Amino acid sequence: MKHLNRIALVLSLVAIGIVPVAVASPVCSLKVKAPIGTRTFAKTSDLNDWQEFQSVYELPDLSLASGMSAQFWQHKHGTPSVITVEPEQGFQIDTRYCFDEGGQLEFVSFEIRTDLGWGHRTEGTVLDGVFSETSSEFFRVKDGKAMAQPEGVSETPQSLQPKLYLSLDELPFADLLPVQQKMASR
């Protein structure tokens, strides 16, 4: 019961007043998976530094609430993307960051999946360091389909907005990226 109360508290903090908005085609969506050949990084806990791994299949288990993994790649037109995964007690947070050619954050896709069988996703743009939501919805974890706001979640927590890394240099594993990629964000 304590576990469910904690999840409800976190999710209620995340959901203050988000209204579903339809978007024709997402620019930077978690629905689009990372391509083959991405660079894979992880910090398994607060006690460890970021490391690079050969693939997501070689990642060790991540500590709840302090572990994080990331996949980094550059599109054919030179713009970088990153997908981060943060496991928590009772839920998981996935975020996709899309940067422009200069290494500045442009778009974000953010998703929370709960052990209770439902999740919440939001997508938006970033301008002058401010996230502006373009779409938001609750969904069923089992099939990803949109659903009404779950019972027991009175509001969508606004406080659980995506963490913003406004440039490539701000990524927590930036020291492991090649110098030319980091310099592009200056």
C-alpha cells in the first residue's frame, strides 16, 4: 500500500492540468526507436561514473532512482538525438531529446510508464530554455493506446516535466562525446 501511495503522489505531482492535444506527426517522438549503431552510455548508480557500452544488450542493471542509460546518435542531416531511460520504484521515465545542427535542444518527448498499467506522455518544443507542450495524453502501458485519466490521479503532475539538457554540453555523459560534437553546441 505504501508503494502505491508513493506512485500516486509522484504521478499526481506530475499531472497538474495537462490537456490532451493532437499532433499530426511527431517531430521528436519516443515512438521512433533509436537506429542500429547508436552509442550507448550508462551510469548504473550514484556511486558510478558514466561509461560507454557496446550496445543496449550489454548494459548492466540500473539502480532504481539513481541509474540512467542513454542512446546517442546523429541523423543523416547531422542533428543529434538522445534517448534516456531512468528506472524508478514503481515507474520508468523515458525521454527523447532532439538537438539542432548547432547542438541546441529543439524538441523533447517524455513518457512515464507505471507498474499500475498506465502511463503519461508529453511532447513539445524548447525555445529559449522553455519547454512548450504540443501534445499530452494518458495511455495504457500494455498496448500504448490513449485512455482517460486513470482513477485516483486527480491531476497530471506539472512538476514532473522533462529534465532539459539545453545543449549537447549539458548531457550528463558529454565528456564521453567526441570534441567536434560538443563544440557544435557552443
